[in-house]
Amino acid sequence: MLHFVENVDQIIENIKTMEQYLNSDNKEEKEFARDLVKKGRSMLIYKVNGQNHFAPGRFLGFKKNSRAAHLENEDRESRDTAPALQSIMGKPFTHAAIEKEFLDYSNKFKGNTLKSKRKYWRVRNDANKYFELDISVLETEEAAVE
């Protein structure tokens, strides 16, 4: 059973997992992550190499989430994770420029992006700065696992 995240570090751990899937050589992992982005309604924003990236709250909102765990609990929705995310991140926002940036990001992936109103949270680090993921850290962690 999946448990809700309780702090930003747990969200960041899931962001790293999501980015590993998005950049994976494994076709199923890559398609899984891209599909989640395209179907997301509650999105968290973080930076990778200075660019905004987006990941869905319904994946990031559960502790130590993975593709396997998510597929076992596919009936869970963003409304399930929204209270946990809001308690950590504050109130979500909507903004036309962010929505356009999200659509530009998601349209890089195959398939249709969900036509829905989305809400966003910006992930911040301990210093209250926008969280930026260093991809070289992911590559180092991945090499350590192998």
C-alpha cells in the first residue's frame, strides 16, 4: 500500500525517479512517465538544466513511488494526493504562461495531452529557491546502483 509523502525530500526522491523514467533506455518506463505527464491535472514544476519540467502529483504524492507501485494503484487520482501535497507545498496556482509552458513541454511527447484545467505547485528546496535537478547526480546515482 502506498503512503502519502510527508515532506519535500520525499517529493524530490520521486522527481528523480520520474526523470530517470523520462530519460530511460527502457521503452516501457519512458512511455509510462510521458503518459503520466500528458494525463496530469495536478502538476509539480521543477527545473532541469535551467528548464521547467512537470510531473504529476498523482505520482509524486506517494512515498517512494515507482512504476510497479503506481500500476498496482492505478485507481488513485490526483485528488487523493492533493491534500498531502497542499500541506507540504501550500495552495496550488493556475497561470496562463505556465499552462502554455506545460503544453509546450508535454507536446514533445507522443499522444494527446489531457484537455483539462490544471493546477500547479512549484517545488522549492530548503533555501526556498526553485528546486533544480542536476542530471549528472542522477547519472552518478544510476551508475552506483549498477
